[in-house]
Amino acid sequence: MSDQPKSFKRSFGLLDATMIVAGSMIGSGIFLVSADITRNVGSAGWLILIWIITAVLTITAAVSYGELSAMFPHAGGQYVYLKEAFNDLTGFLFGWSFFTVIQAGTIAAVGVAFARFTAFRFPVLSETHVLADLGFVKISAAQVTSILLIIFLTFVNTRGVREGKLIQTIFTLTKIVALLALIVFGCFAANKQVWDANWQSGFGFNKLEPAQLISYSGFAVLGAIAASMVGGLFSSDSWNNVTFIAGEIKNPERNIGRSLFFGTLLVTMIYIATNLIYLAVLPLHEIAFAENDRVGVAAAVRIFGNNGTMIIAVLLMVSTFGCVNGLILSGARVCFTMAKDGLFFKQMGLLNKNAVPGKALWSQCIWASLLCLSGRYGQLLDYVIFVVLIFYILTIAGIFRLRRTRPEMERPYKAFGYPFIPMLYIIAATVICLSLLVYKWENTWPGLLIVLLGIPAYYFFGKGKVAVQSPVLN
């Protein structure tokens, strides 16, 4: 083992880090979730407003993370921030939830999305093509395709950082250019009559049913807003993945904060512009009730004619391919750092000869593949949006705690607008969490249960815990 690298290599520049942020954010959500949002809010004004609120929350959280990333430029990112601000248990509960559901579930869900859109070009790879019926589970061609994708990208990332970041940069730039092209061509295809008709509803707030509008009353409005935010937040999530590879970023004290800002700003602006294009080419009813919620496909058909379906399918293949790569590349670093701290399986804390956490990458691959076979990846993601927000709130609250408990620490970058901007996020995210807790209880208690199961797991791993080692700094 003497020839094994002991530390990461700093290989990611500002562009690479920004591509991790943008590439991990852009998956398939922007082409799908606007249908559910429109059904929940019932107007063009509120559809755009939900995406604007999502953008503000995302950028606010990202710029707040800049301070923490500059203070602790180590592999593991959010796990390290929570551990340093609070205690080992808080950090572990995040890492536990992250490994078991958040990251692996997202990898599985986006991987299956890749297979679904590949089936537009190759129907034999669809979910309806069942390859094996084992009684307790049916294995479809789409599931096998997603697993092969995950295995391939995991293998590529075990070969070293250069290969993984090259794929990430190329595919992220490609899908950004493709989305911008969709927006530009959408402007030429815009229909003024459709646009004017959509905006007749203004900022009315109603539930849109196939044949009618149903008015909300009382606090049900909060529940509807919270439900609408779920899709937007998931489509804009995973921006924090860049913090997990902090040990491999050049000049991390500056570049992590910059990449978070540039990446989230770019993606959220593209998301808002894309939704404006939807409103310019599709009647509101067609957005809300697009077949299988594929708003992007419906819009592409209006923009590009009969070739639209194939164009958007290829775009989604590129988008989801790059997204899965970014999630795989960054996610294993959390398990690696937990293992280095004696809070996870020891073997996951080793780097391979290519200076990447090979065993952590393969463990993540196996678990994500099992979730693909379970068919419950989408349901798991619904369960944990509440938990994801809780950990974001705790992490940003950690800025306030560290300002008080460790004022002597150097802060090369300070949270923008402190204390008002970070507090704005905490308040807004807390309101959304409470609304979900009240109005979407069936989708929140399983997430809480997953987190609570992490408490006995913490003490199981903690029994063999050695003195906590500092995260790899080089």
C-alpha cells in the first residue's frame, strides 16, 4: 500500500468547478416539473413566480455556502460544515441520508430518465420491455440500461479525475448550448395569441383540473405553494456537489464560492427563460396536462415540428448523461471523508492508484444500481425533499454558530448580505418545510424515519471509531 496516494490532487479549475455545479443541477426536471407546478398554481404568473422563488432560494443558499467552503476547503463539503459547526452526529446524519437515499436515489432516478429518453430513439430500451420477471421484481430494459450507465461512468471516474472532469465539462457545455438554442428558436416560434391567452389569468392562484379551476381557501394556499416548490427545488438541487470535491479544487478558498454563484445563476436564469418559452408556444392547459408531464417534448414539437421529439430526446440523453457523471464524481467524496473520520467503513477512506476514492465509488455504484432495480427511486426522492431542506437550513445556520463559536478563524470569503440574506433563506425554507409537514405528511415522515435510522448507525460505526483525522487537505 506504500505506493497508494495519501491525498487528493488539486486538478479542478474554476471552469471545471462551475461545470460540476451546472451539470449536476441540469437533469431532466426542467423538461417535466412545470406540468405539475402549473396544475398546482393554475396561472402563468405563478408558474414563473415559483421558478423565480426557487432561483432566489438556490442562489441565496449557494452564496451563503461560499463562506463555509472558504473556511473548510476539504473533501466532503456539507458533511464537514455540519460536523464543524455542530458535532459529529449531525455531520453523520447528513452523510447517512446522503449515501442511503439523497445521492444514490438521485443517481438512480436520473439514470432511469436517461434510459427513458434513449428509448425514444431505441424503443427496445423502454420500461415496457421486461427482460426478466422474478416474481418479487420485474427487470426492464430501462433499468438495465441505467445500471450499465452507472457502472460505465463509475469505471471512468475510478480511472482518475482527468477523465471524469473532461466528460463533465464537455457534456455540461453541450447541454447549456442546446438549452440556449431551444430558447432562441423558441423566441422565433413564439405565438402572440398563445402568450396573451396564457397571461389572461395573470397571477391568479387556483388548482387547475382538466375541465375547471378550483379555488384554494385559507392555509391550503401554503400547502399548494409548498407542493409546487418541490419540483422546482429538486430540479435546482445538487448545486452543493462541488463542495464535496473541495480537496481537488485549485484555490478552493476562492473558486468554490465563485463556482457556486456562477453555476447557480446561469442555470436558474436558463430555467426561467425556458418556462417563458413554454408559455410562448403552448397553451397553459397543454403545459399542465402534457403527456406524461413531458412539457419539453410538447414545446419542442411546436418549435421544431415533427423532429422536435427526437431533438429533445437527444438533448435529454446528453443532459442526464452529464448529470449522472457529476453526481457520481462528487458523491463518493462524502463517504470517503466519513470513513477517514472513523464514521463509515474503513476501506471507503482509501484512495486508489489514480488518487480517487475507488472503493467509495464502487460502493455508491452498487447501492444506486440496487435502487434502480427496486423501482422506488422516485418515491424515495419525494420522501427526502423535506430532509434535504432541513440539512440546508442547518448548514446555513452553521454560519451563524461558527461566527459566534470560532470568530478567530480566517474567512477569505464571507456570506453575501450576512446576516440578512442567510436568515432570509432559513426563514423561507423553514416555512416550506412546515407546510410540507402539515400538508404533505405522507411524504415527510418516511424521510424523517430515514434520518432517525442514522442514529443507531452512528453508534454502530462510532464503536470502532479512532481519533478523528483531519480531512485530506492537499
